[in-house]
Amino acid sequence: GAVVSQHPSRVICKSGTSVKIECRSLDFQATTMFWYRQFPKQSLMLMATSNEGSKATYEQGVEKDKFLINHASLTLSTLTVTSAHPEDSSFYICSAREFRAYSNQPQHFGDGTRLSIL
Amino acid sequence: GESVGLHLPTLSVQEGDNSIINCAYSNSASDYFIWYKQESGKGPQFIIDIRSNMDKRQGQRVTVLLNKTVKHLSLQIAATQPGDSAVYFCAENSMNTGFQKLVFGTGTRLLVSP
């Protein structure tokens, strides 16, 4: 159980292109999804927290107009990198957490999207 | 500021040995801790979690120990196998963030030799 699917796994595109990444919870409903960015040999950096039906909460320094997040259903969140440039190249990972009253639950992660902007 | 850090960036062990990966955290309000395993090119995989009202929890071949007095967390892997080779992250969250956000440690690479 607790499977999170992330697509695509790899994207290579030209500078200026907008790229959409999907994150789906396959066997549970995720009231909260999270988007991370990871540079080589580094830890995960939280970019934003996405709550179903409401606006995402962005971490300090993350441009909300650059990284558009939509969480329209309990099983799907999308991250769109708008007008991507080479400095946006990175490994983007989503996670999802099932809500259970009075109980903290772990985040379950997708397998990430390797984004390369030429 | 808040941080979760690791003492050992790389741990090399022989197959069959027991491995211990350590993690220190600084937020005394931390209430929930998780260990994740990340293989190359993949997302982190949940291993085991522990809540602050416990000091030990066991899973299959893994044990997590929590010492709140010194703000220390460890992951013990019994009979380490080559398939255990990966980067291991500890993570915590706390009442300060409404138990929403995870704070990740810097990671320890575990190398298991056959």
C-alpha cells in the first residue's frame, strides 16, 4: 500500500518551455502533497505544501509564479515549471500523506522527475 | 535554526554485519521521526517511524532508537545485505509546523561490500 506515482520520470527540453509534472496517490487519498527539489548528493529541499482544494503554501525563496501547483483532487497534484531555464534543472520529487485523525502519518514519495533544461 | 543532521556521511560495512546510522536533531518540539532509504535515481522509501512517546521500535531487520534527552536518533540494520546500499535520511516534524513539514537530515551513504 501507500504507492505514489510520479510522471514523467525524465524530461529534457529547451529553455523557455513549461513542464508539467504529475503526482498521484494510487491507493490512498492524500489530503496533503508536498513538492521537493533535490540537487546531486544533497538532501531534499521542500518547495511547497499542497492541500487539496486550497492554494499551495510555498517555502521562502520559492517563486510561486515560477512553480505552479494544483491539487484539484485527493489523488492528484501537479507541479508546472513555467518558462524553465537551465538553472531549473534538478530532481523534483513529490510526496503524499494520508490524513488520519489523531495520528501522524509518514509521507510516501514518488520516484522523482529528472528535469534537464538545455 | 532547526536542523536535523547526521554524524557520518558514509558508512562502509561488510555483508552480514550490523549497521548503525546516527542522526542528531535540534528541535526539542520534534514529535515524530522517520527513516527513509533512497536508492540512486529514485525517491525516498519509507523504512520505519517512531513517535516521541517511544524510545524503540522494531521492524523487519531494522530497529529505530530515540533518545530525546540528547536529541539523537539511530537506525540499526541487522545482517546488512548488498541491497541495503543506499543513502539513508532521517526526518522529523513537529507541532511547530502542525506536523505538516518534514525536516530532512543531510543523509548517510551506506556501502555494503559482499
